[in-house]
Amino acid sequence: MYRKDWLVFDDGKPLHAVIRNYTEVDFDNLIRIQQESFPPPFPADLWWNKNQLKNHVSLFSDGALCIEVEGKMVGSMTGLLVNYHPDDPDHTWEEITDNGYISNHTPNGNTLYVVDISVSPQYRGLGLGKWLMQSMYEVVIQLNLDRLLGGGRMPGYSSHAKKLSAEEYINEVLAGNIKDPVITFLLRCGRMPVKLIENYLEDEDSLNYGTLMEWKNPFKKLEK
């Protein structure tokens, strides 16, 4: 089981924070975090449901992490194991995560694939998302996996699509000329772009594009 205790600072005030594995008793709070993170008009049927969460804790509890600040649960991150090779064909979020149910979790997989990361809006700005990502990197190392992988939304792309192709947009983000709310965050967490995927997920702001991004285990020498 995973547990990390440390302090985060809100305007200089230290707050006790914990990252740990979530369990069945946390399901109501996990659904609340989804509701806070993705309010209407985001479809309510896309929030976590308890059947999905049961699969997360029963199939791959190592990849089911939550974060508490001063005893209140305010964020979560979920993953599954897959077998991945850089030459594999493109995939959608629904295909590779079984629409969030992770019933295709592969216990002997070589890659930890990120299903979701969420932080309640009122607790953003404390670096909690980056702490969750760092903790999942530690899971990758502990399990001796090749990498952490996941598709990042590109919510800033829709406002630039008339002038830039999706690939040009990502290049501008990588050059620091455009700040994308998700891709820039992932870059700051140490994730590196692998490829652009068309029709990765239904997302109007990203025009259905996603950028596959990885963090390679620095303790493993990977075959090219």
C-alpha cells in the first residue's frame, strides 16, 4: 500500500497532506471530486460511478491514488497496466481504459496508463496535481515498469484551430509560445510528447485530439 505524508503551503500556511490508495469507503468523495472538477455542462454520466471505482480498487489498487489536505479528500489519480510498444497503432481513451472500467487491466503489462487525474478547483494552485503525478511515477519505479503513459487533452486548441493545425499547436506549446491548461501542466510534471492522436476522446475544446505523453522509468534501459 502507498502512503506519503508532507506539507503543502497556502499563502505561507503549512497544511498537512496525504497521498494514499483509495478504497471502497472513499467512493462518495471520489464522485464528489469528479462533480466539482467537471461541472455541468459536462455530462453527469461521465463522472465516475461505483462500478468503475470497484474495478479500480479490485483490479489495480496500486494505481488508485487519492490526496487529502487537512483530512479532506480533494483529488485523485487512477491508472491501469497495459502492454505498450512505440510502434503500436493509435488508440482512443475508451479503448485503452475500457471506458474507465479498466477490465482490460494487464497484470504483467509494461506500462502504467493514466485513466484520470482530478483536483477539486478550490484546491488548485497548491501543486497537488504534480504531487499526484510524482507519486504515480514512484509506483512505476516500485513495479519496475517501463513508463507512465497517457493521453493529454488539448483544451486550448479550439481557440487556435482556425490558424494552426493540431500539430502546429502542439509545437507552439512546446516552444512556450502558447500555454495549454493540460499539456503545459503535463510538461511541467516531466511528461514528454510521443505522438498526436486524432479522435482520442470526445472533447469539443480539444476538437477530439489528444497528445500521447510519457515519462520513462529512469532506472530501466528501454529497447527502441
